[in-house]
Amino acid sequence: MGKQNLISFIIIVITLGGGLFLTYYYSNDLKHNGVIVTTKILNVNSGGKMPGGFNCLVKYNGKLFERPSGTSIYRGRFDFVGKTFPAIYSPNTNSLKILITPGDFEKFNIPFPDSLKWVLSYISDK
């Protein structure tokens, strides 16, 4: 039983380490290679790859396509469907981060626009 526990522990460590590496890699790629694009929220993603995020319609290089994006907005997410927001998109990793809250903009050293002040009422005090 001791050998099986060791193997299970090693698998868990490798999985967690790989997850942390990928999170860092994608975040770093967005910061260094990301471009600002316009996105329209199509619907709330309630499961799958990005649970709790949004499915977005992205316009990049004259082409439209769908991408998921996580979000820090939890209250009233359905109120955001159909709305347009800026986002950071990386063509290298095909990853997208929608910019909604002041914290989202701050991560990329972009000033929070006055036009999005209406979203402040949706930010949860944690």
C-alpha cells in the first residue's frame, strides 16, 4: 500500500505543478504577446473548460471567432450577456482574458475606462 500512496502522491504533485506552470505560461504570454481586442459576451459558461466565465465573440485581424474567458464577476453575470468589452488576446496561445473590473485592467497596466464604471456595482466585496 505504501508504494501506491507514493505513486498517487507523485501524480498529484506532477498534476498540480503542470497546472501552475500552464497558468503562469498563459498569463505571461498574454502580458507579453497579447493585443487588445473587442469582445462581445455571448453567454455565461456554466461548465467545461472555464466554469463561471463567459463565452465571447472575438474580433481579431478582421475575423470573428468564439473563445472562453474566465471572469472575476460573479454577481449578475447574466446581466453582461450581449455587452461588449475590451479583452487581451494572444494569437500564440489562442487565449483570451476579458477586461471588466479595475483589477483586470490593472494586471495588464491598462487604465480602467470611465465607460465601464457601471460594472463597479457588480463587484463583490470579498
